[in-house]
Amino acid sequence: MEEALSLAQAAADAGEVPVGAVITDGQGRLLAARRNEMRKLNDATAHAELLAIRDAMAASGRDRLEQCDLYVTLEPCTMCAGAIAHARLRRVYYAAEDVKGGAVDNGVRFFHQPSCNHKVEAMGGLYQVRAEKLLKEFFATKR
């Protein structure tokens, strides 16, 4: 999560919403580390989670990430939760809860829906205070 927080800070420094994501394999080795790049790439789907999933699949040479874990600084949205399930990630650890846009423990609670074909373990709150502080500071400069 430390690496994900560093990436979130880099995103904020670049004017992106401060979200960072890291994917590790079953032995804890780093497969991918990305930050939000929606503005940089002019792509609404360039969330840190999606970019990290793409990189991890390329690095592993596989189209599934069954024994891999995702560490992300903000609770994933519905789009990202869908991609996480389709990628077959084993676990998701997130820092800050997203009451408005989150889809893991808030909103649609995607992994708990009957239509979700892969059950993902999820745990929120890791480094929550640091992630929330970064988000609040970022959005305070935008309002």
C-alpha cells in the first residue's frame, strides 16, 4: 500500500485524482503499479486499477490474475469492480472508502451481487487516514 500511496501522490502532483494501484502475484512480487491517468491519456477509463490490471496481465502473459492481489488507495468504482472480477483477482485491499462512487462496500456492492461471477475477497481501511488526507487536500484545491 505504501507504493500505491506514492503513486497516488504522483497522480495528485500531475493534476489527476490521487489514486494509485499495485498488483502483486501469489508470492507478493510486484506485477504492476499505476496511477490514475485519465487527464493525461484523455481516457475516462484510465483508472489506476484498470491500467494496473492491463499491465499485470501483460507482465504475467495471462488473461486471468487468479492468485494476485490488488492494493488501491480508494475503494474501486463499479467499472473497476467489474474489471477486477473479470480478471479473477484473488483479493482487493483498499485504503479510503468512497461512499459516493465506491462499489465494493458502498453503492452497488458489486462483489456481493448474484450477477458477479467471481467472488473477490475485499478489505478496506488499510492506510485509510493517509489516503483520505491526500484526497481531501487534492479536492480542496479544486473547489
